[in-house]
Amino acid sequence: MTRRNYRIKLTRQASKDIQKLTPKLQNKLKDILRYKIAVAPEAGKPLTGQLKGYYSVRLNIQDRIVYRVEKEECVVIVVRAKTHYGE
């Protein structure tokens, strides 16, 4: 059985978040999306509470990527890509 990579879609907010990251972090984010999340989206940490159904992956000590998976469509939707620990 061949494993399909998931397509990555960004929300408007995630796109804004990515533009605020340093070029080094933008490259790291692209690698995480391409080689980790697109291949195995459930590899992220499942979130709880109001964000139940979403996953997160750390980008650095402060920032994280928050996303949800739409299995039927093989799509990962990135909703945030910046800090949630105060700005």
C-alpha cells in the first residue's frame, strides 16, 4: 500500500504568522511541514480543551505550528505558526 502525502493549506492568519518569522525559522517551518506533517500529520501533539481536534509541533522554544487534519481530503490546515506565549 502506497502512503500519500497530505496537502498543506494555510489559513490567512497562519500566512501572516509565517511572514513575521525570521528567514531561518521560515525554512525550518517549511521542512517540518514538508517532511513531518505532510507525511505523518498525527505525529504532532494532540491538543485538548478548546483546541481539541488540533495538533501542534514546536518550531522553537516560543513558537509552535497549530494545525488540524482532514483525513477524507488528505489535507492539513495550518491555523497558526507563531507564539501563544505572549508577544
